Amino acid sequence: MSNIKLVLTENKASPYRKQRVVGRLGDGGLTTIDVELLQSDGKTPYSIFSNQDLIFVGTNSKGEYTDGVPEIIDGQKGIIRYTFTKENFSVLKEFKRAYFQLTDADGSRVTFQDFTVDVLKNADIDQGQVTLYIRLLDQLLSDFEKRFGDQSINFEERFKVFLQAKESQYQNIYQMYNDLVLKLDKLSKDTKTIQEIQMEILKSIEEHDVFTKQESSANVIYQLIGKEEAEILITADFKEKITGSVVENPNIIRFSTNSTFMAPLTGSEPGQVHYDQAMTKDGVTLNVGNTNSDYMSQIQPNWNLVEIVDRTIPELFETVGLTDDSEKIEFIKNSVSYIKNTVDGVGTGLRRNRLTFKTYDSAGVLETEESVNDTAKIQELVREYADRATIKNMISDRGFLSALLFTEASDGVAVSQASLDYTKLEFKIKVSANLLIKLMIAANHIENLAAQEEAEAGEDNTKTMTPLRVFQAIAKWTKDKFVSMTENETVLGIKNFANGLQVNGRNVLSQKGEIVFDHTSQTDSSIQSGIVRFKRYGDWILVNFNFQCRSTDIASGGNLIDSLEADIVPSGSIQVDVTFDKALTIDASGKVTALWGLEANKYYAGSAMYFAKNKL
């Protein structure tokens, strides 16, 4: 059985920092962790099957490789257990990398979130200290049972009974809440309803004219007088992309791990979860990795220029009389005057961090020029072209523009991984001013204006909206979505009362289940590592100390935590022993102080339970 539990997510770039694994130099079989593996959505269990190989992979502080095989506890739920070996703990200090890797029958690999492993010096404790610790533990258990009852009754069961006894008190509070709602219904009888205000605004708008067809056309032509040619800027990315479909988004990503560069529109298409990772610039990346010798990891964005243009400017091909795909492709080749292809990503290879970005020509050959990210952080890479002959040679006979991201090859041990956060394509089409005028007039004709029903439905993305139609759409959408001040209503959904809710000056119970407050090195400078966790159940608070003191001593009376959250301040000061001769005081003023001081770099552990100061 393990007392260390980790929850690790598939292909997640940021490491797991909620708990660290600590072992002693040369120890084998003494440190065990229980791990729950999740899919990339961070919620769904990652199932492990019998034909898959799962291993622990680590790189110690000297850069040496070490591994091991975990025990599968529940394959369907992704639950595993791993006991660290003597070889794992053969070098002092924190691991450079530590993660679990899954390989299926086809040789495809999935890596899970990195976590922290720290190897400390051997413990220096004699038999007398061991005896003392055991005696103090027995005394603590005895005191606990005197305070909380019979050992045969599980503590969680006793606590559950206690909460059930509070149920009648909660029902009284709920009744007071209902009384409050009834009183609110009776307020402000003379207040205008939202519907009345909407009708006043609607009447005002209807008294004003909208642009006629002639006025709109004249405005467009005025903007273009004197220009022989004009450029239309179009932008595309992978938002709304559905795996296996080109209906929502015509563009496609392919990926491969191989010793040679993949040809355009070859390789595998990623699953929906991975497309979602490349839709926005948010630091969540689509990852392709491998450890096959001489194999590179490659990601290939492919842009369907004909479909992008057709969906962005649906009148274009019809206006110039193009219906055949080959005619449309030739038009695009001759009309695109500028391309800017952008990716945000990072790469990991054998010798260094490197991600290379190139564009294919129409024959599927990669250009000699390249953009490179040589850092360990996600960076923007750009390929930009303004020469029309070069651009024409980059567009394939199928109307696609294809690019490639790739990393250095693996040596069979080191991971080669390409990570894509976001990619977009910007390009310009150069057309005659006369054609552009026709397109803009067609887009602004009164026949293309949205009707009231279309505006209220909000489903058509091709119609023009006048101010009147915008108002009507908002009026329709807001109807029955706001709470009336005078009518009886049932309110659904979660409403967040940021500063609390009271009835007749008493707090209404707003907490369901537990709330957790964590204090770590990120929140308190006196904590070097580890965690101090407070869990509140109703008016009870359970605190667990498991932390390493800062690098300098804390004097007696000094603060470990300067300020507690209001919900976990105790009703009266309590003392918590963290060693046989050290203790902490959780003060009613909202501080946690060292009763007899704490030693630098030393680990401390202890727990306690107390009543909250601000009762529900």
C-alpha cells in the first residue's frame, strides 16, 4: 500500500506538482506510489490493455537513464502502482525527468505528465529514537480514541453520522432562503419590466432609416475610386475542426514518426482531442513523439486554399464564372499575392531542443530555407512569402498549401517530440477593383440582409445584420434569461454570490461537500517544498502538515504561514505536534507559528481537526 498518490495526464506539457516523490539514497523496494493515468482531457481514465507495455522512465541528476516496470492495479481505470528500485535511487538529488511511457502493439508511444522525484541522503536515526517515535505514536492513538470513541467504529462513519445530525438545522436555513425569495418578489411593483424597455428601444430604432441598396453600393465604390487592383486578406486556422470531416473546417493535420520526411497529405490524422489542442494559442499542445532509433517526429498542417476562399468569399467564384475545381485552383495560383504561415510550438531531440518549420512546393519537395525554435519554450515561427512566382509554385494541383514541423531524430533512448500549440495561415488575393466592387456590392445588397426570424435564430453566418436586426436578436435572446424583480420565477443554474448570502442577518449554507485550501512554496516563503492542506467539511476543518522548512531556521514564535483564508481560521488557537519536540500553533488571529522553532531544510508532518471561526 502507498501513501503517495499521483494523477498524471496523457501528453501534458506542464509537470505534476501537487506532490513530490522522495526516497533515500540506495533504498530499494521502500518507496511506492499509486498512480491514476488520465486521457488528455484530464478527466477520462486511460485504459491499459494486456498487449501494451508500460514502464517508468527517469533521468537522474547526472543525466543517467533508469527505468522500471509498474504493477497494473486496474487496467480499465488506469490505476497502477510502482515501487522504486535501488537502481532508481542510486544518485543523489532531484531527477531531471520522471514519467511513465506506454507502448502499444503497433509501436506507438504515449507519455504521461512528468512528476518530481528527489533522492535524499540516508536517514541518520538510532534504535532509541525509533522506540521513542513508536511510543509517542501509540500515545497519540490512545488520546485520539479517548476523544473520538471506540476503535471499532470507523472515523469516517462517525463523521458521517455527525453531518446527518446537522440536516435539520440546514432545512431551517433553506426555509429562511425561500422566505427571502418571496420578499424579493414583492419589491418595486412600479419597476419597468425588461420587455417594456425593449419595446421603447425598438420603436426608436424603427423611426430611423437603414441604408438603401443604392447608398450601400455608392459607399463601396467611393472607397475604391482610383485603384486598379485591390487585395483581400483571408485568415484560417483549425478552429471547429472535426476529425475525419471537412464540413466544419476544410483544413487537415497529418503526423508521422519516420526516418524520412513525410510527403504532403500522407501519414495519420490526429484524433479529436489532439485537434482541440491545436485550435487556440493556450499552451496546451498537440504532441507527436517517439524513441525509435533515427526516427523524427513530424507534424504537417495542410491548408485547402480553394475551400478557404470559397467559404470566406462565397460570391467570388460565381462572380468570375468559375465552376470547375481545376479552374478554381488555377485562379488561386494566379491570384494569391502574399502568404504568412505561422506556428507556435517547441521540439525535443537527442542533442538539443529544436523545432524546424518548412514549406513544401507543389511537387512535395521541402524548401531549403527554414524557421527554427532552439529553446525549451513554445515560440512563434513564421514562413512569409511575397514573390508571386514562388507562391504559385507552392500551391499543389489539388489546391493545398502544405508545411512541416519536425524535430531531430531519436537515438533509440532519448525522446524525439514535436509539440504544436497553434497554427494559422494568412494570405492575400489580388483582384481587380471592378471585381472587388461587385463582390462588396453583392455582400451588401438589401436582398442579403437578415430577416427578423433569421436574426433571432442566429444560425445563418452569411447574411448582413442591420442595427434593427441586431437589437431584435438581442431582445429575443435575453427574453426569459433575466430575473424579474416583481414576478414569481424559478431560477435555474449556478449563481455565484461572491460575498455570501444572508437571511435576517444569518449566513445561508452555501457549501456542499468539502472545500480545500493548499499552502505551498508558491503561497508561503517559509515552506521550501511539500504541502499544508486544509479541508473544510461544514464547520469542521481537517489540517495535514507534510512540508520541508525553508533554507533558514524559523525562530520560536516565527510564522510558517502569515495569513490563513477566512474559512479555515480556528475558533480558538490549537497546537499541532509535527515531531516529538516541535509543534505548530494555528492561531485564532489567522497565523500558523512555530511554537519552539523549526530547523532549516528539515521535513515535518502532523495533522489535527478543529472548529472554524466563521460558522455556517
